[in-house]
Amino acid sequence: MRLRETSAVALILPLVLSFMLAGLLAGCGGSSGGQSGGGQQQGKAGGEAAKKKPLPSKIAVGTVRAYKEDKRRLSLRPAAKAQGQKPLGFKVRKNAQVTLDGKQAELKDIQEGQQAQIRYVVKNEINRAIIVQLFSKQPSGQDKKKKQPPGEDGKKQPPRDAEKTG
């Protein structure tokens, strides 16, 4: 009887161990069956889907405080109080779209004192400029219309008394 039990155990034991080993390798991501490669590909597919999802863009308007072309860093003094009092810093992307007065321009055209509208995304807590719209610096007084004394432009001016009541 003892001989029969020993031979049965000798046959079953390697079979059970091989199943356990195969299950262990499959569960731990071993190289059996190519299942681990599929898991990595699935992780990449999920990561690519997350990368393809566009980040929400924001817009900032203000005056260029400084621009360092070698580092592509731009500092903007916001025009709106809603954007805060402190200057906003941007990393200008290499492939950023830059325009100057509505015409295609280059990163080297960014100058201190220009008015700018910047469309940017926030990635890893860094403002990354994707579109930079620049407006030429106007010498003071050129952008304003010549003021004419009242009545010289052919239009009637309201009496001064009417302005004060109201």
C-alpha cells in the first residue's frame, strides 16, 4: 500500500507544483504567456489617453516686463486686477505661435514694454505659453486722437450746466 501512495504523490506533486509556478508567474507579471507585456502596453495606452486630453487653456493680458530669449522665460505685468498684482511668469514653448500686430512673428520679436495677450496652459504648476500675441509699442501721444476744442468738429456740445445735473 505504501508503494502505491508514494508513486501517486510522485506523479501528482510535480503536476501541482507546475500549476502553482505558472499561476505565480502569470500573477506576478513574469514572462510566461506574454501577459506582462500586455499589461505594460495597456498602461501606456492609458497614459497616452491622458496625455492626449487637452489641458484647459487660460488667457492673460498685460505688459511684457521681461523676456529672456535663451531660457524662453517671459514675465507679464497683468492689466486686469482679476489676474492679480504680481507679475505672471511663463515658459514660452518652442513651437508657440507668436504674432506681432496680427502678423506672424518670432520669439526674438518679444520686447519689454509691449502689450501682450498670452494663451497658456498650466502643466506641472508651470505656466506654458502656447500663443503669444504682441502689440507694437506706441510712442506716447500717437495712439490718442487730437483733441479739438468743443464745437470745432461740427457737433453741438451740451451746455455745461447739463453735465453737472445728474
